[in-house]
Amino acid sequence: MDSYKILIAGPVGAGKTTAISSVSKIPPLTTEALATDITREYKETTTVAMDYGLMTLSGIGTLHLYGTPGEVRFDFMWDILSKGGVGLVLLIDSSRTDPFSDLHFFLRSFKKFITKNRVAIGITKMDLCTTPSVDEYQAQLRNILPNIPVFSVDARNHIDVALLIEALIFSLDPKLAA
Amino acid sequence: MKAQKHNGGRPVKKSFVTRYVPPLEDYDRPLRVGLFDINARLENILRYFFSENCHGDFVVNENPHSADICLIDLDGLHGKSIWARHAELPHHSPTILLSLHETQAGGAIWLRKPLQAKLLHEVLKKIRQQLLQDHHQHREVNSTTLPWPSAETAPTLSHRQQELQRTIKALRVRLAREKIRRIELRTRRGVEQTNSLPPADVPSRQVSIESLGNKVAEIFIGTAPDMDLHNKTQLAQAQYDPQHFLIGRVLEAVKLAETYCRPVSISSHHGIITFIPMTREVLIEIEEQQLHSLASQPIEKDEYLLSLQDSVCDMPGRTRRRPIEAFVWELTLWSSLGRMPVSTNPHQTVRLKHWPNLTRLQIFPHATRITALWSQQKHSLTTTAQVLNIPQRYVFAFYSAAHAIGLAATEVDMDTETDAPAPAIKFHGKPTLFKRILHQLKLH
Ligand SMILES: Nc1nc2c(ncn2[C@@H]2O[C@H](COP(=O)(O)OP(=O)(O)OP(=O)(O)O)[C@@H](O)[C@H]2O)c(=O)[nH]1
Ligand SMILES: [Mg+2]
């Protein structure tokens, strides 16, 4: 059985810490601290260094999940955490002002990582804001990253998160035994 | 004695059950239903229906000949002869006959196909009641004929025996119920978790998507073995014609709604389904179980009527709302039962437009793996099953569902794809509106 390092990134409040808590089989390690004023519009605390959780996919192996901080002042952590990673789960919060620009910003920020590894995108909070639709995200990606998984995801729902991670893993190799 | 058409609340004719003297058994256990000449699809639905709708009060008996109740499909190949032989038995078990045509068969209940879940449940409940009554009468008669034990020991022994019997009976009932309940819960949990959210503070736990999907997969996908797809007969067995199922009408309705950007309803005596292209939603006024059963049965000509609507009426409590995509995906799974649409060439490369939004669709085993493969490499349906080393039925089911929501096609389909003619509709409404539609459809 293999083990894989998966990175989880995305803007502040997209649900990175929540997603890891939803699927981790151990109590996740978090580094929450008081958020900056801007972030506090969304929530009280924010991840300042990283989150860590562990998940097993039956027949495939162990997944080490690393959550990055969403606040840009901690972006130096993104590179540090990327080392040794095989895939990126990008969570985009559909209730933020301009989710498409968040999408492109994070794809640019992780460009080097994405060219070598796989990515799967989860659109969170679609229960709060149903637009843009998942199809519209697919349309945004058509010319830059075709054929990648884009799912609507509620970070609190472990099935949603696990399915997105599973899609990422099979994107690495569809023939991985179940 | 004539079979009686069971009609809503009308009582079931008593005579057919009173002829039957049940063995001295405990009828609080799930009653065993023997299926005769029932096809695999209907059998799967019935298994699901017994555990879901009937809460495990009935189970399919693996040996139909030792069942409490018989269910015979008269339209099946051997249905009529099975019934003829069965009817000759002096004490045959209560029997339900399924047929498309009204049937006058002595000592049985006829239910018209497509089977209506509610009616079947009512009939089954009445049979259970009747069997229980007969059982008690039979026991009373028997107990009077039993010789009394000796004067000294009799009262205490029979009292103890009765106590013991009661305890054993209660235990057996509890055990049987628990067993059924567990099966039921496992299935239901699997379904619910894919569609509804757990509370925000659910404890984190390990999930196996594959195992979750497995629980519902059999119902949707069946258990068909792999076929030799170069053999014409076997290929035909691995295909289904959407036009012969409700899904065919649904796809026509969706297309019509999108073409005219107006709601379109499918009406039948089962209820109404309305597609709203503006919100990409469907309003469903047919009970979920019944819909599954309707989706799995071939339809009759003119059974479902399509009509364009000016407005929609959402009746709280009676109408369920679902995204069109999720509805079409699921209905396709019910109809296809692990088969591919007719005229699909399983040896042609499949093209996938993009990943389906799998978190909002009915999941089943291997769906993510098939998508991942098709999004990276060129494969046909045949080679997909080989490369992934999975049963063909999962590949066919996935292809059928993805094809129905417009995300997958074989290269031949894409090359020959032309604008399909607008579906023919029947309209029952104001003549002016009718004319307008005919005009729009250029049918006048
Ligand atoms: N309504 C709704 N709430 C969600 C959804 N997904 C996540 N949330 C909530 O959104 C919040 C996300 O918070 P975090 O998980 O801390 O977000 P984060 O991405 O780790 O944020 P930073 O660490 O600050 O970058 C939590 O309160 C979640 O319960 C969703 O799909 N719908
Ligand atoms: Mg966080």
C-alpha cells in the first residue's frame, strides 16, 4: 500500500481546514490563530501555518493531507508545503465576490506544482450561492486545464470531500487497484 | 371464483386466502414471497421495495416453492403454465398475478403492470392479515383436539411451555426484524449520504466511497455477467432502448423544454413530471418508489403525454424538486440496469466532454476511475472494462448515464450527429395555444 501527499489550497474561508477534519481518521492538526481584520469579515480564526490530516482509501493507500493557509501573507508556506506533494485539491468559495478571479489566482500561484502534478477542484458553499455553476467553472478551465475533476463540494460533508480526493487520486492513475 | 382486480381501498376478496391453511408457524416473521417468471430487473426492484417500503415485512424467498405468497408474471414465458399448475394444488399459497392485461383467474389477485408500489403494498398487507387470522383460527381448532396432560403436571407444564413459547416467539421476531432492519439501514444510509448533508459537526471518520456505492449498486446496475460483445445475441443482451422506457420520454421533454425555453410536463395516470429549463430543475409528483418502478419497466405507447406549459404549479408536500441532471442520471441508471443504449458501438472510442459533477449525482463503484481513464486516454467501452479489470456492467451503466446528460458519446455518434428532429408532442389545452405550438414546431 502506497502513501501520497495531497495539498489542499484555496482562498480564506473556502473550507480547507473543515475539509481535512471531515475526512481525517485522526484528530487533525491545525494551527488556527486570530484572523486579520479583512479575514474576520468571514470568520474569527484562520490557518496560520498548516493543517494536517490522515485518510485511507481502501485498496489504494494512505493519504497525508496538508492544508495551506488561505491568507496571502502566509503564502511562503504554499511552496514549503508543496514539496513532495503528488496532487492539489483546490477549494473555491462560490460565495466570495469574484470566485473566477480566485480560481485563476490560485492556478497561477500553484502553476509550477500543477504542471508536474494533478489537480482537482471543489466549489464550496454552493448552497449559499448557486452561481457560477459547475459547468461555468468547467468552461473557464476548458482552455487551460481541460479534463480535470470539478465538483460542487460541501467541506462539511465527508462524502463530498472524499469523492473529490478519490477523483484526484484516480487522475494520477485510473488503474490503481481498488 | 374469480380473481379480483384490486382497486385502491377495496377489500381483497377473502376466498382465495381462506382456502389456504397455513402451517403452524409464527407469522410475525417476514413473509416469504416466491417469485415465478419474474425478470431480474423486477426482482431487484422487488427486493429493494420489500426492504425499503415494506420495512422488511416481506422477503424474496430463494426457493419460491416454499414461500408464503406467490408472485407470478403471467406475461412471462412460463407464467401461465406455472399458474395453471399452482392453481391445481389443493392448498396453494395466496397468489398475486402480474399482467398487462386484465386477468380472470380463480383464487388469485390480479395486479396490472406496470406495478404500482402502493397497490402491491396494500395487497401484501391484506394477505399478511388474512394469513395471521387463519393461523390463529387453525391454532384454536388444533388446541381443542390436543389431549390434556395428566391432572398433576398439566397446568404447570402447559403454563411454562406457554411462557417459553412466548419468549422464544418474541425473540425470533426481534431477531428477524433486526436482521431486516440492518439490511434496510445499510441500504438507506448509502442512499441518504449521497444526497443529504450530515450535520456540520459530524465526527470525522474514514469513508470508503466504493463500499458506499456497492450497497446501492446492485439495485441500479444489476448483476449481469460480462458478455462477448462480438457475438450479436450477447451484444443485444447488453443493450437497452431508451425509447422503450420512461427515460426516453424524459429526454424528449428536456430537449423540448430547452428548445422552447419553456416548462414541459410529462403527464400520465401515475402523476406529472415537469421540467423547468430556466432553473434546470424538475418537479416530480410521483412517489419516489413508484418512479423507480416505472423507470424500470418498458412503457406502453401513449402512456406518457408531453405538453408545453405556460407556468408551473409547485404543490408543497406533493412536489419534489431536483436538478434535471441528477434526475436524468438516476433514471437512466434505473432503466439501463448495467446496459448501454441500443446502437452504441462498444468497440468505438468514447469521448468525454468533461468530468460529471459526481458529488451531486448517484454514485456507484468505479465511476471515478472510469471518468479518470476517459479524461486521459482513448478507450472503447470494451477496452475500458478490460484495462480497469472491472465488470462490463459498470462501464455500460456509467456510459449510459453520462451519455444521457450529454457528457459522453462514442466517436461514431459524434461524427454522424445531426440535429435530431423536434420530438412530437401531444397537446391538450386551449386551441389558440395549440396552434401557436404547432406553428412553433412547424407541424401545421
Ligand atoms: N454553508 C456552507 N458552509 C460551508 C461549506 N463549506 C465549508 N463551510 C463553512 O465555511 C467555513 C470554512 O472555514 P475553514 O475550514 O476554517 O476555512 P479555511 O479554508 O481553512 O480558511 P483559512 O484557514 O482561513 O484560509 C466553516 O465554517 C465551514 O463550516 C459549504 O459548502 N456550505
Ligand atoms: Mg484553515
